[in-house]
Amino acid sequence: MDRLNREYDRCSEQLTDIRGSVSSPQWSPDGTHLAVIVGRRDHSFTTVLDVKDGVLQTVHYLAPSTDRNLAPRWSPNGNQIAFLRVGGAEEKQTIIPLHPTPWSLWVADAHTYEASEIWKSGESLRDSLPPFAPEQILFAANGTVVFSSEADGRNHLYSIESSGGTAKLLTPGDFDVEEAVLTADGHSVLLSSNEDDVDRRHIWKVPVSGDSAPEALAKGETIEWAPIETGDGKAVFSLGSTAITPGLVYQLSGGSRQLITKDALPKDFHLLSWLCRSK
């Protein structure tokens, strides 16, 4: 391991010396620009780094302010960047009562570096930035941005045009969305939620247009999570388990799942599980 670390240190070079902490790196589709968050303690910037032959050329700050930015996402064509924004850190706030964390969704032009707010939350506690928000901002096809909000008391997905407008609720109902990834073509979202099954998580698919309700890709007395679609869009896979089997890889189709690693468990696994629980 020490040898590997030495080899890594020998072939790697520092890209930036920007003041502050650099996080959330996202390469542009063409691999020539890097969007990052530059933290400065009580505020942060969404920043685009122009890179050529592994060398930093130029640094661009998108709508710099005293607020804190999160989760930059490139559009599929590389022309825009979406990111989240919350207020700058405030010191000496009282612990009680609780304070809301209002937030907003911004989109920047990746060529002019000008940015504008396209959606803003309310000011109540329920409108605060959801825990899953940084993971659930997705730049879909046709200039559509998908994001999550708990404005109705549940963590749901919404979509909005990158130019702004009215956000569409994609996942209505009395349940929470936990994971969200785009399909290969960028026109739909694969998500895990407890819709219609409060005790379990299953995989669903919903178009970012909001034209139809989520479609169940798996259901029953099982649990599924971490969905992913193949690059050609012909198959969907996820991890899955039951009360007596561990997480394994399944292919999802027609509302059911099929184990693709049939030899991963010994034939007497269920018996071994029962013996372990009985001790």
C-alpha cells in the first residue's frame, strides 16, 4: 500500500491553489471544464475551472455572493450549470426556537457565466433545505432540472425548466423519495421510495415531464435500492434484499425482479441464517 501511495503521489499534481476548500467536483461533458464549490467558512462559491492538458487555465465565479452554494450539475450539452443556494452561515443564533433554512435553485450560462434564480422555497420550517437535496438535483434532457422539496411534508421530486417557470410535482402521495438517478436518455428518473409500502423501499420510474405517474419496476415483500440503467437504456438493475437474504444485484422488469447472481449464495444460506438467529 505504501508503494501504491508513493506512485500516486509521484504521478498526481495539484490542480488549484484557490483560497478556501474545494469540493463537489463535476466535469463538463466535454471534459475541459470542472465545476466545483469553493468554501470560505461562512459562504461559498460555485466555480468553473478551465483545464487544458491537466493545467488550470482560468477560474470563473458564478454569481458570487455571501451565500452558500451546493451541488453543481452540468446540463447534458454542457451549456448550463444548475446549483443550490442557501443563506450564508449566521453566528450566535438561538437554539430554540428552530430556524428555517430557505433555499433556492439557480442556473448559470456556462459560456457567459451569468446566473439567475429559477425557483425559491418558502420561509417556513417545512420549506427548509431537505437532507437529500444535494443528491437529488439532476440536470435532465431538454433543459429540465429535477430537484427535491419537503414543502408538503414529504420528500418529493419536482421538475422545472432551466429558464424558470412553475415547478411540476413528479411524485405526489403520502411517501418519501430516497434516491434519484436519471435514465440513460435523461428523460426519466429512477427512484427508490416507500410508495404503497410504508415498510419497504421499491424502485419506480417517472418521466421528468410529469406527464404520467411513477411506474413500479418492482414490488412485493422485498426491498430494492440503488437503481441504475444500462447505457443503451434496455435494462434496469438495482440492489435488493429480503428479511432473510442480503443485498444482491437484480434486474428489474415488469414489476418483478430477477437475481442475476444466482450462485452468490450457498444453497443452505436460509438454513444458516435461521441457525444464526436461533443462537
